[in-house]
Amino acid sequence: MNAIHSIGCIGCGNMGAALLEGFAKKDKALSLYGYNRSPAKVERLAPLGIIQSASPDELARTADLVIVAVKPYQVPEVLSKIREALRKDTLLLSVAAGIPKATLARESGTARVIRCMPNTPATVGKGIFALAFAQEIPSAIQTAILDLFSLLGLALPLPESKFAAFSSLIGAGPAYVVTMMQGMVQAGITLGFTEKDSRRMVTALFEGTAVWAQAKEDHLMALRDAVSSPAGLTIEGVNVLERKAFAGTTVDAVLAANARALAMEKSWHTLRPIKNLWPSAWSTLQTATRESSYCCRPRCGTLCRISAFFCQKQQRTRLPACTGHNHVLQFVKLIAMGPTPRMWEYPAFRHKRLLYLAINL
Ligand SMILES: NC(=O)c1ccc[n+]([C@@H]2O[C@H](COP(=O)([O-])OP(=O)(O)OC[C@H]3O[C@@H](n4cnc5c(N)ncnc54)[C@H](OP(=O)(O)O)[C@@H]3O)[C@@H](O)[C@H]2O)c1
């Protein structure tokens, strides 16, 4: 199979829905399927011709390319559900941040895996996608997938070793850009424009400047010189940016994000089934899912059964729903990450008490 005729997406939240929507608009010949825990998110996509699958395994049996677009800590659970259903020639692509190809292959049982890192503008059809392909995927198929993602923005093949760098520069990039935008909007307000007008002008400025820079081959500094007349107003503003080391500060911001990305990649590399890594926590989790019978947020299924279990063990009738839910999410994240030396630094693990409960019960 070289051509991709059908795509299915498990998890149709912000990113999953944006991908399906983009493919639906750009390639009418594709058959598109969606599965989401809360079905309403797929129902919303029906007018675009996206078909709701009854279950993740039905989707996995149907689609040539299966996209997993759930939160990273939810990926192992989804992969375990579709493991048996994946065909030999199915391609599995994950957009989950930080999950390596090796983990995808191990948890799904297929070697035909692709790790993809999109950035947020992908949700409006202007994304940048880095794609790392398993070597088992023939180059003709790699090209077909790059062509497919090019419909939604810029798609680049990238070795996995560069994903942390890509995430720090391009994944986090929109945050740097909107920070500069905010400064300019504030300046506009200071100069007497309304916030609304200032924002409209500044966003159009960024869009126009990006298109202009893309159209020219000149060095960016030559473009800057071109708009800075001698003794003019622009060079006065540019001089202030230079004195404040604006370019150097931007480099430092990206390098700081990169250091964090490398630390996070390292902790995901330790992702192993908790069963082997941490048997006591695993058996507690299993007991929790088996023994509890009530649920503080019915829609949450297993997660809340675990939450209920901890409530019972603490001899409380129930924790306030959202507190219990958050604790459980933190616990599940912890399980997904595995115990790493730095895990206490991760904000989700502040509720150490739950962890102690888990391993001491
Ligand atoms: N958003 C971005 O800009 C961006 C950028 C780069 C990478 N990513 C990656 O994209 C992934 C999704 O992010 P997002 O922002 O789209 O998150 P999101 O809006 O929360 O979407 C996740 C979706 O997955 C669904 N889901 C959870 N567990 C499921 C299961 N077992 N079966 C089926 N569906 C399930 C959720 O359904 P419910 O609503 O029912 O819970 C939700 O609709 C993440 O891994 C993230 O790292 C996102």
C-alpha cells in the first residue's frame, strides 16, 4: 500500500479535529473517520463527511492511517485498545508530545509508526509538522504522508533526535510570537489606538511580514536595512531593540525551552509498563479498578473508579468530584511517566500524598 485512502483519528479534541477538518477540506477523495471518548466532538464534524467509528478498534481496522491525538498520558491506554485491531499494513501516527517512536511501537505492537509534532497554528490550517518515520516504512509511503500533511501547512521529515529542538523553536514558537505581538498591541494602545484596532493591525503586520520574508531570499538583516531609512524613525526603534539585546534574549528563550524539552524527553524515554517498573503501584491500580463500584463523575469511567477507591481507602464518602478527578489524573500521569529522579519537579506530582497512598496501601 503506497497510497493512503482512509484516515482515522482517535481523540478529536483541538488537534485531532483540526487535522480531520483540514484533510476533509483539502482532499475530498479521502475517507475520514473519527472516534472520541465523548461522541459529540465527532458528531460536530459530520457535516464535513467525517464518519463516526463505533469504537477505537473498529477505526483501527478500517483506516489506512490511524492518528492518535489524545493527551500523552492517555496514549498507552488507547494503543492497548487498538493493538489487536491494527492491520499489518496500517500506519500509526501519534501527535502526542514527547512520546518516542520506540514506545509507540512497543505499546501498539506495530513497527509502522510515525511520530509527528505539530504546532498550534495547525488548528487553523497553517501548521508546521515535524515527522519522524520508523525505518520499516518505505520511502514512497513516507513521501505520501509528507504530501498529505503539506495540505495543512509545512511538513518536514525530521530525525527523532531533533524533536526537542523542534519543539523548543517551532512548537513553543507561537508563544514567543504572541508575546512580541502583545508588546506591540500595548504600544499601540499607549499611542492612542483601541485594543481592538491595535490587535487587528498588529496581527496583520505579523502575517504580512511573514509572507514578505518568505517571498524574499535576502538575509533578514538586509530586509531590516531595507525598511530603515537613514536618520529615520525605524532605526531609532531598532536601536532600542539592539541595546536591549532582543535577538539574544530570543535565543536564550529558545535555549531555555530546549533544556526543558531535553529533560522531558529523557523522562519519557524511561516510559516502561508500570507493571515491570513499579509492581506495587501497578497492583494497587488494578485492585482499584476491580474493586470500586461507584464513581464521582460517571462519564470518567475507570479513572473515577480509581478515584473512588482512594476515597474509600481514606474512609471518606467521597472527595469533591473535581479534586478526586485531578488526583487521579496526576496518578495516571505518574504511572505513564514512570518514577524518574526528577519527577517531583513535575507540577502534576505535587499531590505526593496520593502517591504514598498508592504504594503503601
Ligand atoms: N493543541 C495543540 O496545539 C498541540 C500541539 C502539539 C501537539 N499536540 C498534541 O496533540 C494531542 C492532543 O492535544 P489537544 O490539544 O487536541 O487535546 P484535547 O483538546 O484535550 O483533545 C484530546 C481528545 O482526546 C479525547 N480522548 C481522551 N481519551 C480518549 C480515549 N481513550 N479514546 C478516545 N478519545 C479520547 C478527549 O475526549 P474528551 O473530551 O471526551 O475527554 C479529547 O477530545 C496531545 O497529545 C498533544 O501533545 C497538541
